[in-house]
Amino acid sequence: MIPLTISIDDVNPSKGYRILGEQTEKWLRSLHDDYGCKFSLFVPSCYHGKYPLSQHKEWVKELASIDWISLAAHGHFHMTSDSKRFGECEFYEIQTVEGSMKRMWEMWAEWHECEIIPSGWRTPGWLCSKHSMDSIQHGYGLEFDDGKNIEFRIKYAAIHYDHNQGLKWNIPTFFGHDGIQQTNIGIHNVSEKHPNGMIMLTSHIAGNHNHNVWNEDNYNQLRGSIEFLLQNEQITFNTLNELV
């Protein structure tokens, strides 16, 4: 059997990115109902400084309640202070342990407010500094104002081959970058645990920085790809969290 995973980046509470109540929700439900697809959603905890999860708890909890969806961390702001140099590579701009640990604490505080601890990670903008990587995979035992002391730890990272720049992660790492709009889909992450590898499809919920976004054309292309794969391979559908 070959696991097939579908992940969606930049999901956040803003219009066009929130999935719930939008056309994207209908597409995802159709893919699940018709084929059994599951989805890993990578969610910034305060997208562009405007949408802190703590102010959208019900949205987070409703997404988390869907049993064929898993929520994963995708940085905090998903933006930088110098976009001309760093784009939205939040954890590449941060080059110190202190800076990246502070940003991670801010991220975990937002998730704590929603009573959810995500297991997965994808770096915003794909690029990451060495010090940020160390902070991302570092465990955090944090005490909050409500008196709770909670341990937060990232259990896996989903990484783009070309942008990892030789970083050596100490947590399970999935490499892959095939898009939902592609027709040439490859096998990735062959390992002892997954001897047949996996099909790892990535996408962005919206935006204009590439063509790998959720629209009607890409949705239909993905349906065609799934039907082809089911006819020619033995496929199981999984979230990334299920494959760790």
C-alpha cells in the first residue's frame, strides 16, 4: 500500500483562507466522501499579525472536530519585517536562538488558548535558519496565567526538498513538493517504516504567488489524479500525523 497525503498551507480565519463556509469546504468534503481523502492543514497562529487563533477559537475547534482533518503549525506571523529580503520566510529572517524561541512561545500561547497542541510543522515560506530549526524541534514546558503547565513539542516536520538547504532535523521529516495541479506525481520518503514510499501532495489554500492553490481547475485536476492512482495503485489516504 502507498499512503497518499494532501496538505494545505496558510489556512487561517480570514475570508478566502478559512475553508469553513466556503467553496473549499465543499471541495474537501467531496474528495473525502467520494474517495476517502484526508487533509493536513498548516495554520499560522497569527497570520500577518491580524488573525490570532485566540480570537477565533470556535473556528479552530470546528476544524479540529472533523475526523479526516489534522491541524499542524505553520509559524506565528507568516511574515517578516523585511519582505524585500525575506519574503514571508519568518523563521529564516530570525537568526538567533533567543528570537526564534520567543516566536515559538508566542505561537504556542495562541494554540493553548484554543486547547489544541498541533503535532506537525511546516516552516512559513519554506526557508529556515539553523537556530530556528533548533528552536522549532525543542520541547517547551510552558506555564500560563491559568496555572496550567503544558508541554509542547513538534513531532514531525514537512519540508520542501529544494529549500531545506542541508538542515539535519532530529524529528521525523517528510520531504515532498508535488502540487495538486500537477500531472507528474512522484513517490517520496521511502523508508523502513514506509518501504513503498508515499505520495505527498502539497498546496496553498489561496494566494497569487504560485498556481498551486485551491480553485476549480486544480480541484478537478486533483480528482483526475486520484482516480488514475486508484485505478493503477493500492492507495491509502492519511493525514501526515497518522504516518509519523
